[in-house]
Amino acid sequence: MAGVSLKCGDCGTLLKSVEEAQEHAELTKHTDFSESTEAVLNLVCSTCGKPCRSKTESDLHTKRTGHTEFSDKTSETVKPISLEAPKNQSSDDVDMVDASTTGEPEEMVVPDVDSKLLEELESMGFSKERATRALHFSGNSSLEAAANWIVEHEEDADIDQMPLVSAKSKSEPSKPSLTPEERKAKAQELKERARKKKEEEEKRMEREREKERIRIGKELLEAKRMEEENERKRIIALRKAEKEEERRAREKIRQKLEEDKAERRRKLGLPAEDPTAPKPPPPVVEEKKSSLPIRPATKSEQMRECLRSLKQSNKDDEAKVKTAFNTLLTYIKNAATKPDEEKFRKIRLSNAAFQERVGKLEGGIKFLQLCGFEKVEGDEFLFLARDKIDRALLNSAGTELNSAINNPFFGVL
């Protein structure tokens, strides 16, 4: 059987003519070509008419356009390949050769396309060949369809070649183009669609960024919580180890005392003490009633109890407790360091900031009263008189507040 194609021995590509083999060699630098009986495929898309020369090209076309039906016209176009290089011949000679060898030649012409759409595509920067091919294969339907076809087929090797169709199957007259008003409306519609798509994408990205921020915030909070929990466990374990060490030291001292006692008995010639023998009960000592009065709690202890009550009543809001302690410390510090300025010794009870930070919390006002503040003017103010300032008492209050602020276990144990 005579060869119907040329096959590249370097890459396996099938070529229909010597001209194609020469172009292939110029592009790829391949030089190994041989005559083949394997025909070059001619798969034509039934939807848009695009010819595909391989199964891979048809699969790519399907992926891009969604067109799945192809008609195999390989047998219609296959013919023995001529291995002679093309010669420059006049049109009359060509006609004579064609007429003598293959009969009446089939006339190939450029398909008719919508001239207005063609002008619009050319004004957009597309070449005449590319614009004509796009309009032809998109069915002369619209400017949008042609532009989409160009985008989908911009990688095609023949995209800048003028399409040719048989004169017998020349395309029917193209559909009328859109009016200026319709084109303007269509362009506006495309712009609006692009704008909405961009807005949706921006909203989606913003949602993704917000989710990422929330996730990172949760991870940071969890890490902080774990760090605080581990620190608390470490301190508890340290205290437990200290108590165990004290217990072992006491046991060691007790054993030493028992050994010394046994040694003294041995030196005195006394029998060893039987550890199983019952020990006499300790003598009953009649409790003497003390005539002294019970010592009342000091003001420092009362202050400490106020701060402990404040923390325990707000144990779920550590920030509020810390703010209250710092506010009380500020009042005490100002009264102690600036006793001559009345504004630092007078607090309006109805003040919103005072109520939010101290006034409405259990133990807050009582703490200030223990420091010497008194309610005056119909319980409207807390006032510390100049002659009633007790620096030692204020220093003691400051010490209790600093202890409450810096000790993480204050009010917990």
C-alpha cells in the first residue's frame, strides 16, 4: 500500500505533505522522516466544525468547549502522499494537472462572516485571519461568542490561518449583527457580570481571611491557656515536693530521736522499749479558761478579707478583678503621697467609672472605709479627712493590694 503520510521518527508526529514535514523540521530541527501507511486523522467537531488531527487534540477541544461529538472524515481526505518538493506553477498549469489527474478540482473559498462583527474584532486588535476564523467557527452568533472562541483556541497552531471552506458548502449568509443600542447593552451586561464576579471573589477572600484570623486568635488563646495551666501545675507540684521533703525530714528526725532514746536506755541498763506495748494515755490536762479577751482581727486582715471576697465573687472575670485592685491602689497611693490635695481624698460614689471599677464590686467600698474614707454629704462622697490620714495604715493597704495583684494564687487557696 502506498504511503498516505510522513511520520517523524523523532517525535512520532504524522504529517500530510512534504510541505508540512518541511515546516515541522524548521520548527523542531527533526530530520528523520519516513513514509507511513497510517493516515492523519481528520476529526471534525459536529458542533462548531473545528478539525482535529489527533485524539489528543479532540480531547483538548472537548475539555475547552464541552463539545463531545466528532465525525471521522479521515477516509474522505486520505490520498497517497507525493514525495516531490512543491514547484512554483502557474494557476493554468495547476488547473491542467488537477483536471488531468483528479478530475474537476474542488474550489476552496474564505467563508462569509458578519462584516460589522469582523470590523469590531479587528478594532479590538485581532488579526483579520484570527477574527474570521473565530466568527466562522462560532457561527457568526455574536461578538461575545467570537471573543470566547479566540480565548479558548488561542493555543491552536492554525489560529492565525485564514479558514477555507468548499465553495459548495459555503456558509449561509450570516446573522444580522446587533444594533448599536444592543451592542451597548451587551457590553454593559458583560461589564456588570465581570464586576459582580469580582465582588463575589473579594467577599470570598475576605471571608477566608476572617476565618484565618479567628483560627489564629483561637490558637493563641489556647496556647496562652495551656501555658498558664502548665505554670499552675508546676507550682502545685513544686509545693507538693516541698511538703514531701519536709515530711521526710521530720520522719528522719523522729527516727534519730528514737535511736537516741534507745541508746540512753541501753547505757542505763534498762530493757529496750517494746514497740508493741500499749503506751499510757497522755495525762488529761484541764483546760483553763482564759480571762483574756479574744483578739479581734486587725485592719490588715480585714483588708485582705475584702480583697479575697472581691476576687472570689468575680473569679470568672480576671480582668475586672485586676482593674479593681489597680484602681484601689491608685486611690491609696494618691492619698498617701498628696495628702494636701483634696481631690485625691474625695471620691464621688455616683461616678460611672468608679462604680464600674470598684463601687459595684463586693468589698470595694468597704476596703476604702478600712483605709479611713468615710461617707459624707448624704452618702454622696467618700472622703478622707486630712487629719485622719494614717500613713502606716495606707502603707499596709498598699502592701495588701500589691500582694493581691502579684500573687496568682491569692484568693484561690
